[in-house]
Amino acid sequence: MLSENDPAMGISTIFLYDEQYYLPNFCQYIVNVDDPYDDRTATAFYKYRADEKMWFTMDQPIPQRKFDAFCRQMSAIEVEDAVKGQIPVSLTFLQCMDTNKVRDLNVLERWKRMIAL
């Protein structure tokens, strides 16, 4: 799944929430841009080492007109390989989990991992 950490997929998923409490359990890194004392300072930290925060200064916000112009410019770019690939009409649950057998899902191990978090 895209929400799990699978380096083989080469994909990172970003979740945005108003409160850190609402983030899914499997989030590993957290970026907090809501500092009540300084609207330009933010922190980033590894979930299991919250006491080792990295402080950074955020870039200036981009004006909406510049953002729109950038999006229009990027939308004109064509990806050659994208035309060759076909999106399947449907996928089974097991295909999404990259397996052929239910026993390969390791349900008990996954359940224990989620409880431990």
C-alpha cells in the first residue's frame, strides 16, 4: 500500500492534518509547521526520537499567481513512458498487497505491529 514504508515502491506518502494526533500510526517522520511563537520556524523529527528535533526556517509563501503559472508550465510536459503503460481496470486485494495467497499477508504479525505502535 502507498501508506506503508516499502522502499521497493520508491514512493513516499505525505499526510496533512491540523493535529499530530490524527496522523496514522505508521508515520515515521513528522514535520510541524505550526509554531505558535514564530510563523516562519518549523520542526522535523523522527517519530521515535521526538526529543531530537531539527529546526528549520520555512521559505516565503509563493503567491497564488506564480503557483498557477508554474502549474500551467508543468502541465505541458509530456512523459513518453506514461503513454505506453496501461492502467488496469481493476485489481484484487491480494494484487494490491503483492501476493497470491492470504497466508502470505502475515495478518497476525501486522496486527501485533500496529498494536505496538
